[in-house]
Amino acid sequence: MSLIGKEIGEFKVQSFVNNEFKEVTKEGVLGKWAVFFFYPADFTFVCPTELEDLADKYEDFKKIGCEIYSVSCDTHFVHKAWHDVSKTIKKIQYPMLADPTGTLARDFDVMIEENGLAERGSFIINPEGKIVAYEVIAGNVGRNADELFRRVQASQFVAEHGDEVCPAKWKPGAETLKPSLNLVGLL
């Protein structure tokens, strides 16, 4: 079943951001674009490469009005401990959400119940709190922040220009497509 159009559920979690613990809620997410970036666990192998890639691109996401929320089933204390010992994780300025009960992972349908971990899932959320794009991939394959950024830009463009669609590899300023009326239902 697709999660496109699903409104994210109510939540209240702790986060580690800017060397502080802060509460993050659904209400705090609404009103702007957001990416929920699930990863299996802190102190692992592929995860820090992805989180660093996002950290390097974070200013670009902020410039287009999009907040990044990394999410794992670790506690906010574990996020802090990882931050304190890892040069890579020290670069992160976006909120690292703690989901030790798996509430968010279950709501986004990425919980691996038998392991108590989240799959690698990237979700683009519009300002109304609805999922407009997502991907879930195997735990042994890292994701690319540049491609995720491009997808956020395309999602924003389509939200603003509802009669146009973005082809493969579309970037701002590139040509879009205007589907004919008889093909709109076949997109």
C-alpha cells in the first residue's frame, strides 16, 4: 500500500540538536517542508556516511524552506553520545529525533519489529503534514543527499505549479511537462 498522501500521525519525541535536548512534535513540523530521514542505528557503518552527506547539504535544504529530521530508534542520550565521540556526527546541525518506542518508525511503516530498528527510509513531507514522496531501501545501501534535495525541489515545484510535472533528472529552471487532459489520469 502506498503512503503517498498519508498524513503523518501525532507525535512528541525528544531530539538532540545544537548540543541540546529539545522536544519535537507534529505541530512543530507543520507549516514548512520537511524530510524525515530514518536510519537503523547510531554507532553503525553506513549511517554516518549518509548523515554527513545530509549535514554537508543542510544549508541548501534550509534555503528552500525544508527542515531535515534524522530518525533512529535510539534515545536522544545515545544521539548525544555519538555526537560527542564522532567527528562526522559533530557536523550535524539538524535535529536528530529519538524514537526508542518505534512510534515514528511504525507510523512511517519502516519498523523492523524483530530487530527494534528502522529501515532506511526517506520521506518528503509537505507543509500540511502529508507524505508527497518517499523511498525505502535495504540497510546495506546508502542514500544520496543531492538526489533527495532534487526531489524536494521537484515536489515544491509541482505543489506550486499543479498543471506541470517534472521529468527525470529535473532541476529548477529546466523544462517541465504539461500533460494533455486525456492523459492526466495515466501519470
